[in-house]
Amino acid sequence: MRGLILSILFVCLVAPLQSQIHEIGIFAGGSNYVGDIGSTNYIHPNKFAGGLIYKYNLNPRIALRGTYTYISISGDDADASNPYRQNRGFSFSNNVHEFAAGVEFNFFDYNISDYRTTFTPYILAEIAAFNYKSPGSQTSNNTISLKNKFSYTLPVGIGLKGRLADNFAIAFEAGVRFTFEDDLDYTTDKINSLDFGGNGNDWYTFSGVSIVYTFGRPPCFGGIAE
């Protein structure tokens, strides 16, 4: 009996190192931007966003994750509630390529191989690097040249996930990215025609759904029943 108990304890200690639950999948939804042009609604998806996701479940409460997200953003002063912006009449569109890594914290134990733990809300914290087009310079004929620019942001979000069927799970998630840049909408004080007087950093958001496939032998999360 002692040998059996020791064997079970050994498996519980070694299994998480060798056979964690992995999740890989896709997600899609909507995005919107908040800055110096257009509407100032923080959650108002109006453009497409989608990407790839990978998760590594450390235990039933914590999962590490990495994502690539393509996020299209745009703004139009015609959609603003501010009369000044409406009369100004500017608009823009840009594309963001984001690579993020972070942690999901589950409110409840989560393991889709156990019917008792197949559903949980969660919160998300990440750090991300992203690429977008930024105004470079203005030529003599008033043409604005654009350049690729890299920066970083700190995405946070909330979600709800659960088992869909067999090894598939589904999640609904909403998150916001506060950037340290003010030119996602091409506004800049370096070019007079693009200086709109705003000095606040730009935001962009994502809300949507993901479907992931779970694989790998479930780790020994549970204890030993007497």
C-alpha cells in the first residue's frame, strides 16, 4: 500500500512537468479605437479583429498564453458626439499586428476532462508588442509618407470559457489596450497638417469569441482520496 501511495504521489509531481494540458485555436471578433478622431466609446466594435492563440495550463486556476492578433482600427469624426469633431470631418484607418504573452486567472477550477470543472469566468493580464503605420514626413507636394513603427502595450481583459464538445472549448472575451503612443490615428505635432492638438495616448479594444482544441494528458491536479 505504501508503494502504491508513493507511486501516485510521484505521478502527481512529475505529470505536470511532462504532460500539461495544451490549448491551441483561433479567435475572431470586433475592435475599435479611442483617440483624437471619431467616437470616444470604449466598447464599440466596428472593425474586424482575429488571430491565433496558444495556452499552457499550469494548474486549474492559472494558464499561460500567447497570442497573435490582427486588429483593424478606424475612426471617423462623423461618428463623434462632440460637435467640434463632427464639423472637423477627419477620418483614418490603420492596421495593428500584435504579439502578446500573459496569464489567465480562473475564478473556478478549470479542466475540461472533468465534468465538474468545465466552466469558469477569468481575468487576463498581458504584455504585448505591436506594429502599425505611423506618419513619417511630409513631402514638398503635401504627401504624407508612412513608416512602420513598433511599440508596446499592456492588455487587460475579462472572459468566460467552457467546454464546447469533446476536446473543444469556447471562450467569450473582451479586452482593452492602453498604448503609450498618440499617432495610431496619424495625428502628430511634427507635421502641422496632422496636429489636432490632442495629447492623450490612444487606446484600442477587442471583443470576440475563441475556439480552442485541448490536447495532452491531463495533469494530476487532484489529491488522493481516502
